[in-house]
Amino acid sequence: MTPTPIILDCDPGHDDAMAMILAAYNPAINLLGITTVSGNGIINKVTENALRVCALAKINVPVAQGAGASLLGAVEAASDIHGETALDGAPLPAATFALQPGHGVDLIAKLVREHPEKVTLVATGPLTNIALFLKMYPELQDRIEAIVFMGGSAGRGNRTPYAEFNIWMDPEACDVVLKSGLPLTMIGLDVTHQALITKEIFARLEGLNTEIAKTLSGLMRFFAQTYNDVFEMPDPPLHDPIAVAVLIDSTVTKNRFVNVEVELSGLHTRGATVVDIYSRTGGKANVDVALELDFDKFWTMMLDAVEAAGR
Ligand code: RIB
Ligand code: CA
């Protein structure tokens, strides 16, 4: 089967780092490039982190820096979860190659224009770059196979009581994506909170007994501590790699195709994804929303990728 060509837009970020490794080392994925967006940290931090994770995992693809603020100019760093560097918990090697010149959105356009097949955009941070690409390069929209994004929730939020962080950071960008007419898959908190790094998963990760597994364990243990401190979750959810996993094996999640809108003006609910699970609004279905995770299938592909990266 031909590997799925993707571009990963991310804000590394502990779980973004794992999504990078899964995308780079699973044979069902052809990772064309990586772009960064501010979210878990300010843009220069998440971009430096992307380059350092590439060095750690020997990922050799073009990397370009994207938007440093939301479409409306908002900047926020989730340092309470990801730490001051936005990827605290273990020392990372220095970057081994330079950024591509130009903006991340222009790298997306270049890769899409040059690739012979349609390309899937995978977003694991705020959707700012994806929205900018759709607005700045409408002529390339027919070269996009689909957009898979980690964000939102059919239930409660995590940055506010009703808004998940990535969407809360840039609700207008999410609105652009939701109205794009492209095939959309939403990997929200409903499913990501099933991808828990349990004690058993930590044991399997550390049991790989490689330098990269040791570093990733250090990063994940930091992530586990902050998640427990903030959300009283003893086992942290590894959100982002699921957005890659669904392209490797569509049976890794059970989805429902429903109408999804985003709240742009609610005093207490701005950034909430309004997921019409039971089709009560009559709104046209526009998003495949992942609701259930095959835990074993997901962790097998995730840990296999870490093992491959350590060889
Ligand atoms: O809400 C979880 C999402 O926000 C993840 O993508 C995490 O990396 C942060 O970006
Ligand atoms: Ca992220």
C-alpha cells in the first residue's frame, strides 16, 4: 500500500514530539515536512523543539516556522503543562539542520504543489497555519486529501471548562477549517483521554532500553507530573499521535460523522467545539469525530515507532 503523504503542523510539546516520531517511523506514512505554530510555547521555542526532536529521532524532513500568534493576534504558552521550554523533562540534542527559509504556510504550499499525489494535513496545535494556507492558497485546496486535527471535544474542555487548548487558542482558524468543505477528522479530548500513559506503558517504553526511549520517558514523566498537578490525572493522555495513528489504521478509533461548529463569541464558551453527536440541530455533517480508541492497537504502533527510531 502506498504510504499516505502528510505534512505535520505542530507545537512541540510533549505529545507533538511523539506524533513526529510516529509520523516519521511508521511505514504507512510519508512525512513530507513539519511546520510549527505557537501554542504550547511561543513560536521560537516550539520551533527549536521541533528541530531538536528531529535531531533526537534522526528525522530528516524540511522544517519551517509558522505563525507566532492566532489569526486575531493571541499568544499563550501552556507552560503549566509543557514547562518553560515547552518540552521540559529531559535534555535534547542540539538541532542538526537549519530551518527552511520562509514561513511555514509557504512550505506547506510548496510541498503540496510539488507532490504528485494529494496531501493530508495533520494538525496537532492551533489551526492558524492551516487556516492561513486555505485562505492564501485557495488554488491548492484541490491538492489536499483531508485535514486531521487534534483539537476540540464533544464534552468539556481543558483550557477552559468548555474549550480544548488548540481550538481555544485560535477559534477563528478552526472556523475556517470547519467551513472548508474538505474531508475533516477531529481527534478530540473524548478519544485522546483514552490514550493514557499508564504504568504499564511506561514500563514498555523504558523496556525498549534505547537512548531515545530513555529521553522520551524523561519527557513523558515530566508531562505526567504536570498533568497530575493540574488535572489530577495520574496517567497523562497522549493526545497528538492519534491524529497520525488514524491514517495508519482507521480502525484505531471509532468515529461518528456529525455536524461540528465552533463557538466564536460565547462569554464563557469561546473556543468550544459544538459537536452535534445526536444530530439535534439539523446542521449538515462535516466532521468525522473520533470517540473511541483501540488502546492496544494505538500503543503498539506508537511504541513500535519509538523502537524503530532507536535502531
Ligand atoms: O489539548 C491538548 C492539545 O494542546 C495537544 O495538542 C497539546 O500538545 C496542546 O497543543
Ligand atoms: Ca500539540
